[in-house]
Amino acid sequence: MRLPTGQISRFGTLKSLLQRFAFLSLIGLTFALMLIGKADTVLVERARDAVADAVTPILRVMSEPAAVVSDFVNNLRELAAIREENAELREANTRLLQWQSVAQQLESENKSLRNLTGLVPEPSATFVTARVVADTGGAFAQSILITAGQISGVRKGQVVLAGEGLVGRVMQAGQLSARVLLITDINSRIPVLVGEAGNRAILVGDNGLRPRLLFLGNKTAAAPGDKVVTSGDAEAFPPGLPIGQVARMDDGVVEVEPYVVRDKIQHVRVADYGLTGILTQQAATK
């Protein structure tokens, strides 16, 4: 059933008036709220708090599913990472078991060879850690003063080490302090082995930054980059202590770059290997 044309026009006019009235009402309400906010800020703050209190439970309920989904996704990612890490650990464990088997075989073989040769085992070293308090390095001497002496078990001739390698040896030991002769001092003489071939030489200090190698077999016995370690000859130092590497070769002069930088030494370890070579030599010269 169709409405008369007049009624349709009246409905359209009424709808247009309602839309205009609603628009004007919203504008008026906005201005009223602005005026109330300027006039009574306490009331506005209370209304804002009331709205926040009313909306917060709704937001909390709405956020719970999102939090559950986020936790679920994070758990999936952690599970995948744990599986990957577990696979890597299994592979590493397999490799370690293989190395353990090899180490056990070598240990058994080494023990058998030692028994056959009647090799006397080297004594284990004892260590005393001390701090460097003075560096007396200069044009005529290369030594440092450390905070450990005879009370701590430090004795003349003992080996002094840092994390990188050999520092020198104790030249004087008081009750509470000791003086260490560095490997760069002009009075330092150390039997060493050079390179993989193990060519024997003597490391001699010259009060510079780089000590030199003397008494090498020939010019081809060393090359830049060759590692230099103690040989253990004359029981002055135990064998195998790292010293440095060959840095430069010029006209028969072979210079060694020490692993230990003198200016960066803060703490050292004084090691007692039970060696008597230095002490015996010194006693014989007196």
C-alpha cells in the first residue's frame, strides 16, 4: 500500500528537521561541556574518573583474549627455539663424546709410554697472585715491583707470569714485596724454542720493547710469526711457557714481540715449579 504523496513529503521534512536539530544539539552539548570544564574542573575530573572506572573492566575483559593469543604465539616461538637449541646441544654432545673417547685413548697411551720410558713426572706448580705497584722501567733497567714477598712464599728465581705469557723472574724478594726482572731487561737470558721445528736459541733483552734471539742455527731457522716458548734448558724455566712471536728479521737480527705488554701489566702470578737451575748457578758464582 503506497502512502499519499503529501504524507511522504511531510515525513521527509520531519526527518530533515530532526537531523538539523540533532546536529545543533550536539554542537550545543559540546559548548556546554567546554563551559562546564572551564567553570568546574573538579566536576570534569570526577566525570573523567568515573568514565575511566567504568570502561577499565570492559577493556580488561577485551584485552584478555589478545593476551592469551600473544602468550600462545610466544610459547610457540619459544618451543621452536628450544627444539633448535636441543638439536644443537645433541650434536655438540655427540662431538664431545667423540673427543672424550679420543682423550681417554691418548691418556691411556701416554700413561703406557711413560711407564715404558720410566719418565719422572714434572712437579705441579704452586701460584701466588700479586698486584703490580710500580714500574721501574727505564733506559738502564726493566723491572716491576709486586705486592707479594717471602711471607707469601715468593723466592728469588721464581717464574712470573701474566694471562698472556711469561713476564720474567723474581730477582729480589723482601718480606712483603718483590722485584721482577722482565724478559726485556738487558740482564735477561732465556733458553727458548722457535717455531714448529723447535730450533733452540737464547732470548736476550736489550732494555727495549722487543728482545732478540741469539745463537740460532741459521737464518732460515726463524720466520716472522713463529712462536717462541721456553725450552726448559738449564732448569731456568719450565718448558713450553709462551713468550711471544718473531716480529722482524733484519741483517741477522731477529726481534721477538712479547705477548705481555709491559705497560698493561696489572696483576701477575708468581709460580713455583720447584726449579733450582737459576739458584744453583747464582750460588756457584758467589
